[in-house]
Amino acid sequence: AGLAYLAARPRKDPDRRPDAAVLRVRHDQLRRGVVPADFLAVCQQACRPGDGALTRLITPESDEFTGFVFKLQANLDPKHRDRMAFIRVCSGTFKKGMKVGHSRMKKSINLSAAQSLFAQDRESITEAYPGDVIGIHNPGVFAIGDTIYTGNTRVTYPGIPSFSPEKFAYIRNPNPSTYKKFQKGLAELLDEGAVQMLRDRGDDGNGTPILAAVGQLQFEVVEYRLRGEYG
């Protein structure tokens, strides 16, 4: 992959309407994987559009399970090309095989297996408790900032905030024979939040993508991983 750097002003993200169910916590703690002692949650009830939401306090000792996806990682094992979602258990107890609600996708998923990860070591686990980090195989259903939960009340943690980009670069693949690998690698790195991708005005999706980042190092990481992990 080749990068052609641009000089441009940061582009602000469009205003987004917050979800009706928002858990207000300190973002810096979640980014570091620290679970605050208490959570102020706005939990969405089965209410009509425009209605308010119920506010209640969720603590790590709560019976219902909740978890927050704070990191995605592809190719932890280069031999299997796996994708892993790292989830911090915020309340309740994780148990292998449990069914949970996916707040963003509004559907149920089965957590058939989970792993405890430390550096390159992995260990299958059957239970996890508030404060633990578990690794779940990600077939493409998880994104950074997702919430999973049990119970009839949908709970959503706010997503990890992203910083406005200050550096921009075109990225091109000089080898047409590796087009699919290039596209797959770029998509997975975008899912991980390594960089953001923009398009020129009028681009129908077939033009040269523009990468947006806060610092130069992010571009170098993307280029290195595309070459080393995706050829």
C-alpha cells in the first residue's frame, strides 16, 4: 500500500442524535478498561417514539449482565486470521453459552465461547465478573462502543469519543492482484479504529480513499500492518 499525504483542515463530524438509552460514564476510564464504582444509566423501555427513558443506577453488583466493547483486533493469530472483540464486563456475571442482547443491532446473540488473553497466551473461560476483560470471536457483528446485556431493558453505553483528524493521506494499492486482500485489510483496520476514511466529494466509492488521523504514526501503523498481515 502507498500513502500520499495531504494538507487539509480537520473536518468536523456531523451532529449525531444520541440514542434514547445512554449510559453516562467517564470515557477515559472505559478506554483504559477501568470500571467506575457506579454507573448512571438511562435505560430504554418499551416506550413510544418520543417518550422519555427510565433512569436508574447500575452497579457492578447488579444481577443483569452488561458488557462494553472497547477494542477490536484482527490477526491475533496470523495462522487463523481471527478477529477478536475485547469486552469489559461491567455488571453481573458472564457465563459461557449465555444469550445477550446487542443494543446497536437490536437482536440477540449467543456467546458460545470466551477467552482470557494475556499477551500471546489464551485461555478458555466459562465465567467472568465485573472488571474482567474477555475476548469474543467477532464474525463482524461487534463494533467499538457496542453494548451487550441481559434482561428485558435495553442498555447502551456511549461510544468512545473520536478526535477530529488533523492529518490526511490518499492510500493506493499499486498491485491489482492483491485488490481483495487490500480491501479486506483496510476494512478491518477501519473497524479497529486505527484511522478514519473519507471520500472526495462526488466519489461513488471507486475512487482513491482518503485516510484521516490525528498523528503521523497512525498512517505508519496502517501501512505496516497492510504490508505485513495482508500482503
